[in-house]
Amino acid sequence: MAIDIATLEERYINSCRKHCVSPNDAILSVLFKAEVKKSCNELCSLEISLDHLKDAEFPPLLDLCMELDASEVEAVDIRNESLHVLNGKYALLLMRAINQKLRVVDLQDLAFGKDFLRDLSQRGLTCEVLNLRSSHFRKLNMMGEFMRIHTLNLDFSTSLTSFQEDCFSCMPNLMCLSLCETRILNLWTTIAALSKLPSLVELRFQHWSCCNDVGPYSASSSGKSHHKTYSNQRNNGRTSSINIGELTDQYSSTEEVLRNMFLLNNVVINDDESRAEDSDDSELDFSSPLQEHGSLERLSNVFSGGNRQINQQTEDSLDNFQNQNEAEPLAGPFTKYIGDNSVKYISYHASPICFEEYYREYMIASLPRLRILDNLPIRKIDQETARMTFSEYFEHVPYQRKHKENVISVLQKREIRSSQNHGQSPGKKVSNLYGKSQCFYTRSLSAAKMGSCAWPFLNPLSFSGSTLVGESKSFRPRQFEYHPSNSSLMVFGTLDGEIVAVNHENGKIVSYIPSLGAMNSVLGLCWLKKYPSKLIAGSDNGSLKLYDIHHMRSMETGICGGAGSVSFDEFDQLTSVHVNSTDELFLASGYSRDVALYDISSGKRLQVFTNMHREHINVIKFANHSPSVFATSSFDQDVKMWDLRQKPISPCYSSSSSRGNVMVCFSPDDHYLLVSAVDNEVRQLLAVDGRLHLNFEIASTGSSQNYTRSYYMNGRDYIISGSCDEHVVRICCAQTGRRLRDISLEGGGRSRSSMFVQSLRGDPFREFNLSILAAHMRPRSKSEIIKVNLLASRDYAKEHFDGQQACPTNSMGG
């Protein structure tokens, strides 16, 4: 027989006597209310508030909670709305003692600290609704068992940037998820995480609110706003059922159209102010303050009552909204016209991901079970539009494969094909169509690997800690280049004028030359192709030298050969150097309108070409196969092609961007020119005549200091692009312009500082591998070279590894 409420109260009082504490009046009141509900044939539930509950009062309450499983209590809600609560460990013990009768957990996690969050994430809870507003997750990693949860609210978690790969793997019944005003940005990793939620039907990264041209929330006919909180809609404590068909096709009222996902699931929005602590945990962040009180008060106004106040005119309009067949432009505020009336929709509390181009279409196409996104229902016309938009602007699998393939399946097909070819008679012609060639299978294998790795393997290149004559040494990279013929070799120059050749596969420094006071920041580096041990290096003070790494100082011996370098005439304020395809000549450009031509064998400057542009020439590049052809990019918005055989007085052609050009480069086969202008203006030109082949249409930020750099990857199949005001690298197909993937950079350690892309290169030997020179926004933080393998997941890193100062010359060089 179930324990009745009166017996529970008696046992609670006895436990208080046993532990020498007075019964908590709030707990007694909760038990009294539950008894009243029982007598009225309502749901017998307890709502326990942790506010002002002292640690000493914990043992009797724990005894009470352990009795609840065998009692007539049907559901228990745990809430707190203040920072004055008991120990986080005690709070978790209470929730786990309640067990299967735990329904709603509504907490301000700031009061409990990182140990509480870590334990909750790793071990899970049995609640149905979990409300963790203003949480301090940095990478969401809720890998514990949350088997009963159907609603999760992480609104205003302003430290949250990303998801761990399996963070939703134990939430099979999660239907509603809210992530408003977080820092989540990456579409690809977000979808990979959310795809593990088989029951997800409602998702929110922002709050689309309707107003009849009167502001964030509508007023009643009397002109007064009705401020009702969601807690007033709890249906006597019972959870509302969700009918998916009704959600999308048969809304019976305006309230159902605009209802918040958490109105459906009994979630209360709270606007308490939060404060921060320090933490060095890799998945939690207590280091940066959240919104100030004024901001949270404003959020409370919108969520607690604003979107619930709709006059009759708006109700009629929104009922009609469900039956409209035209798609809405949801990139910003928009207005619906119904007859002579207009209804305006405005977005509030949007996470950064909402500002990604085609965000809504990407989400709808990638999550076909979704029925409501950002408070707006998903109609059939929305799904059809999303599919078309996705296929036009995004590449689901590399090399335009329509479906993801299993790696084992690709290998089996290749072996079957190979055995068939070997079994053919000698006189019979072997079919080698492109679709069945070795190249086809290589690409299919890469596509299969990449399709299974939403979280690519990012590995900071570690070369610090090496000793120079017994001294510890670390570096501040400013420019780097892969070796053209040695797949393991890379060279980088530093902000301090050092040149370092490193084996980037194992981090071992091969050769080193110190600054010796002759060089400042190294901005130009270029290997010679026919003489693989030699390279040209240039610094911003104009110094130009040819080095032979076989004669450069070894970090182990500290010995340097004096014959290892050749000096050239200086080029003042240099930003770029490049060697031609025959290793006979190289060019230098910088903060001037001139270009200098040098002869490598004699060490002499042959000529200075003057006034080639109207403003300074940031980057200059020789063609990869034509020793006399080169291109220049300038902040005068022009890119020009030149030919030394024509004595470059006038260019072969000129092509203009709408902003200043940061850099230009040839495709490996010289078929295209890739031009990168300020703030994500990236275009591909036909190298033969400069005609526009492709505009990649990357969204701009509006910053005139957002210097963008782009290079080719996988030959000329893909381009990689990054900018110095953003912490993301974009990968696009070089033939269609469709976006394949974004790579987000996240600062580690205690600083949690944002990172930006200073330079980047595709690995010339490994498909879907690249390196990024990343720097931290925080002053005095070091820059680092990060190797990225898109074909390996983070699990690879766990198995194989045990695992930044903002530079004032962001516009210089490539």
C-alpha cells in the first residue's frame, strides 16, 4: 500500500528531530498542498524549492525523498530561483533519490558550480524537463542517461559554443530543445549532434515574436499588456501531450501557432542575474560574465508575457499564416499582409548560428522530423524550399556524392572491381571509365571518411620546449609554407624574425636560424622547387635572404654554418615574395605600388616595376607552370595579370573587386585565379582572360578590417577561406561554389579567448588536410599552427594523442 501524505509528513518531522534540526516550513507547506491536491482528485505532486534551503536541513529532506517512490506522490518538481541554495552535491543527491517520479528540474546552475554540472552531465537524471538557463557549458557533453527527458532548455548559456560528438546519445525521448542566446555557430557539428535525437520535433535558437507594428509584444485592446508567465499555464501540473499532426497542419488557435515549446512542456523562464567564477575545465566555462541585469530583465519581458499577448486582429492573421504557400524570408524581420492588415515578426535572443546564410533551410533539410523551428511551424512548402536551397548552396558529401557511403563498402567495391579487371583476358580492352577509375574510388573513400567525421581532428603543431644551447624556446609563428616535394616538411617564420624548418608529422625541428637582429616579422616565405633544401624569406623591414636548411643551425647542436644564406637588396616594407617555376627569378612586393624582380643565381635585383597599381600590392604570385607569368593583388581593388616577356608596362588584363584585395593565388594547374578581398569577398577567375568563373558568396561581416585569405585544397577541387575577424574556416567546392563544411576554432586553456584566422594552407600531399595559422584575440597570447584532418574524428585524437597574441599586421602577406 502506498504511503500517504500524512505519513510522509510525520516521518519527515521525526527525521528532523533525529538530526536535531527544525522542520522547514516550506517543505511542510509543499506536503500540505499535495494533500489538498489529492483530496481534490488532482495530480498529487510536490514542488520543492531549493531557495534558502540550508545544508543542515538536507538530511531530513533526503530521507523524505527516499520515501517518495513508495508513496502516493505522483510527480516531483525541483526548482530554484536564487543564488542562495544548498550545496550542489546535496541537490544532486535529492534529485536522484526521487528517482522515477522526478518531473521538472528548473535550476540556475550558476549557484552550484562546475562539479555539479560535470556530475549531472556524466551521470544523467530521470527528469522529464530540464531547465538549465544561463548554464556554463562551453562544449555540451551530456553523455549520462537522460532516458525520460523530453524538454531541455539551455537558453542564455552564453559560454556554450559547440557540442561533443555523443552529447545527445542518451536522450531518445527528447522532443523540445531550446538554445537561444548561446554562442553556437557551426551548422555542421550542430546538425551532427542533433541528428542523434530521434524524437526531436521542436528546436529553437532564436525567438520569432509577432507584433502588430507596436513593438516586441502586443498589447490588449485596452492598451495594457497582460504579463502572464508560463507557470500560469501548467494544466494543474500535468504535462501537455503533443500531437505532431496538429502542430503542423491543424492549429486551432493563435496560442497554438505561437506557443513556446516550453509552454507545451511546463518550463518556466527566469531572469535572475548571474555571476561568474574561474575555471579551467575544458567543457565548462565560468570565466566570462553573462548578461547584465538590465539585459536579462529585457529578456524576461519578452519571454514571460510578450509573445503571449495577441489581439484579435493578429489572431486572425496568424490563423491565415498557416495556410499560406509562399515561403518567408526569415533572415531578418519580415511582415505578413492579410488583406489591409499587417503582422510583423521580429527575432529576439538569436544565437550566432541564426545569422548563417540559409540557416533555416539548412536546419529543415537536415532534420526532416522537425516540426517547429524558432517558434514557427514547418510547412510542406518550407520543406520543399529547404531541400532545393540545400542542394543549390550546400554539398552534403564531398565530390558531389548524393549519399553517404560506408568505408568498408567502398573498399569492397574497389576490390571487386580490381579482381574483375585481373580476370579479363589479355586481348580484351579494360574499361576505365571515370566513374570506375582508381581516382573514383579514392574520392569515394575520402567522401566516406569525411561523411563520418562531423568533428574533424584539430591538432596544434607542437614544437615549443626544444632547447637552444640549454635554453627553453617557444615560437610565435607569423607565416608558414608546406614543402613542395617533402610531405613531412614545413617552414615557418616568426614575429621575432626567426626561420624554423619543422617536421610537422612529429613536431621535430629540423633546422633553425635566429633573427640575429637583422629581421623583424617574417611575412614572405617560398621554397625553391628544383633545389628542395633552399627557400626565400622576407621580413617587414625589407630584409631578403636565400637560406639552405642543410646549413641552418640545428636546435640540438646550436651550430650554424655561415655559408647557409645569401642576401639580396632590400625591399622596404615587404609583405610578399614568390619564386617562379624554374627557380631562376623571384618577385617581391609590399607597402608600395612597385614590384622588384630578383635573379636567384646572381643574387642581384634585376629591375623594379613602378606604379603597377594605385595602392600597395599586398601579395604577388608567379604561375605554377609558366615562369614568366605572374599576378598581383592590391588594395586598390584590382587584380592584374602580367607577363615578363612583354616587359610589364601594362597588364595582360585587370579584374576588379568591390573591396581591397588581400591576396591572389593560382590553382595548381594554372587554370584559375583565386582572389580574396576584404570581408569574405572570394571570387574565382579564369586565368586565361580574367573572366569571372565563380563568386563564392560568403557572407560579409561589415568590417573593413576583416582581411580574408583563401587557398586551394585537394588540387583545385576545393577552396579554403578564413578571415582575421572570424574564428571559422569555410570549405567550398571550387566548381560549384557550394559549401562543404565549416571548421570552427575554439580557444583552450584558462583564457577561453576567441581565435581568428591569420593564414591557412591546404596540404599538397593529403586530401582534406590543411593547416591554419591561428591567433588569439587576447593580448600577449601566442599564435599557433593548427593541423586539421577532415578525414579523422576526435576519437582518432583520443587514440593517438595524449593529449596567441593579436598581430597588428593582419592585412600583410598571404
